[in-house]
Amino acid sequence: MNSTKAPIRQAIAELPFSKIRAVSRLGMAMPDVIPLWFGEGDVPTPPFIVDAAKASLDRGHTFYETNKGVPDLVEELARYQTRLYRREIGRERLTVNASGMNALIIAMQAIVDPGTNVVVVNPVWPNCRETVKIMGGEVRDVTLDAKDGRFHLDLDKLFDATDAKTRAVFINSPGNLTGWMMPAEQQRDVLDFCRKRGIWIISDEVYARIVYDRQAAPSFLEFAEPDDAVIVVNSFSKAWTMTGWRLGWLTAPVGLSDTFEKLNEFNISGPTSFVQRAGSVAIRDGEPFVASLIARYAQARDMVVQRLGAMKRVRLYRPEAAFYAFFEVEGMSDSLTYCQQLLTTAKVGLAPGAAFGLGGEGKIRLCFAATLPKLAQALDRLEPVLDR
Ligand SMILES: Cc1ncc(COP(=O)(O)O)c(C=O)c1O
């Protein structure tokens, strides 16, 4: 609450506090709670990345650097994406950011004017929607439909939600918290639609590598032309377990290079020097680590789907990708209160679906990026509550 007489912007005053934090704040003060509320695992950043940061500090990388990102990292990212998506994605299209979150807000700063709108596919990580509001834009929610335990996007609904004031369509695939993966054919249809109408696509692909039946999720980068109005947001947080390092990147049309250079200057004046050197090594040498992480998450997913899915009061959506189990609990309507109660009754910390926009209420998110014994213990504790 602003207790001064001096006003702050209304759009900022109206921003809600995170409902996930409303659970975690409570849970952190309680002993012996198993926390599965946030979107991160308990695997520390691997030593080869940590050592690269230390070596960089020892070499004296403690000064300002260029705004677009240090050349080494930009070069590695260009090679990585070109390899992954079997298509030349030049370094001139890349900007390194201080996290995926930072890339998201910068993308909105470049695109959203007050009075314009962004159509957002829901339910989705709340921060994605709030960035639009911070810029004074209107969020237009379009919900995924659930059928046979899976999520589907009705493209007609998405297209119908756009109008002359729509600046962008925002899609997060693989989705936090649905695990939904947008099929490549749908991505092509959305690109066709947006091309004709001069609408941006902001594609949040921070879970691109958290997939279980392929190397990477379908990406707009596989077919968008270098001058298409597509911005792809990415992050080191999930696939390289670097949440605390705050490093991400975005891939934009060639012509926006200067725009993002300016925005990096005025937001962060360039990402952290030695963190970028560590990021460069993560990309260059990280594939075996990413593969081992996915193998672990796959086991965790199998266990959670099998055990949680068998509990009598649970209706689980099968997570195609990412590391979240998203489920309905029979008889529950207020997910925030329910998650707060679960802290006492089960001593497990989960995220309330209500935090994730339209289509989230009535459901709960469990992050399964944890060790198997910890997950097994959490499921043991949830069983008496959810299986009766
Ligand atoms: C969908 C989505 N986008 C972006 C981010 C931001 O990631 P970070 O800021 O850690 O790079 C997250 C983090 O949880 C996320 O779930």
C-alpha cells in the first residue's frame, strides 16, 4: 500500500501479489513442509558451469559489457539454435537478457502501447499477463480446452479474440502449468494469421528442452522468416538449472536488433559479465547434462502421473512437457485456500491454480522437478487427503 501522498501509476498499484507466494510465504514459516510450489528443481547448477563463472571472475570479467550480450555467448546461442532448429538463426537476431522474465518485459516494452491489447493463451504463468498490464495494455484471455485429459487450443477462439488494437498474441509452449505443447501445424496457422494482420507473436519457449519424446518442443524458430514479427523468449533457468543466475535471451527479427540494444541499455545496461561466460559454457558443453536432467524428470513424471492419477479425488491432465502436474480435486473450488490448508493437513506446498489466470481456478499445480524420494514422500503425504 502506498502510504505517501505522491501517487504511483495506477496500472502498477493494481498489480496483484502472486498467489503462489501467498502459499509459499505461509509454508516457509512452517517446519517440515515439502515445497513443490515453485517452478524449479532441487538440482544445483552443475560444477562445469559454476567453474566457468569462477574462472571468468578470476580473469577479471567484472566490468560493463556490450548491451546485446558478450560475443562468445551470442555466438554459442546462434550455433545452438541453428543446430537445434536445423535452420540458420543469425547472431544479429539475438539479445542476451538478465533472465527470461527480463526478456518478457523487454518484449512488451517494445510492442505494447496503452490502449492496445495482447491476446494471451491461458492458463499461464501469471508474470506473462502482468507484463502486458505494466505497459498499460489490456490482456485478452483465451483458454485452452481440456479434452480426454489433454489440452487443446481452439484457433478460432484465438483469432476471434484479436481486433484492430491487438499488438500481439502471447503463447507459452510448452506451457507452465499445463505442460501443453503447441503442435507445429498450429504454430504455422497462427503465423499466417498474424502475418496478414500485422500482429506480433511473442512465443515464450523457456521450457523448449523440458520434453520427453523429442529433443525440443516445436518452435516458431523452425519456420519463421528472419523478418517475421516473431519474438521468442528463452532462459537458462530450466534446462541448465540456473534459476538464480538470472540469464535468458530473446530471438527477434533482424530489424529489431537496435531496439533491443536500446532497451537493454535502459533496463539493465547489459547482463552480468561473468554470468554470461558461464552461460556460454552451459550452451557449449551442456547437452549431456540436459539429457541426464530430462531422464530424471521423465522418471519423476511417470511416478507422479501414476500415483497422483490413481488418487480417487484427483483428475490429472497428462503433462506432455515441462515439469508440472496440473490437476483438479473433486469438491474443491477455492484453490488458494485449499493449498494453504494442505500445508497443515499434508505438509506439502503446492501452487493454487487461481494464480494462473482464466482456466486455472479449481485446479492445483505440483512441480515434479524434485528427487524421487522427496516426491514419493510428498505423494505419501497427499494420499490420505486426496485418495478417499
Ligand atoms: C512460462 C515462463 N516464462 C518465463 C519464465 C522466466 O524464467 P526466468 O526468469 O527464470 O528465466 C518462467 C519461469 O518460471 C516461466 O515459467
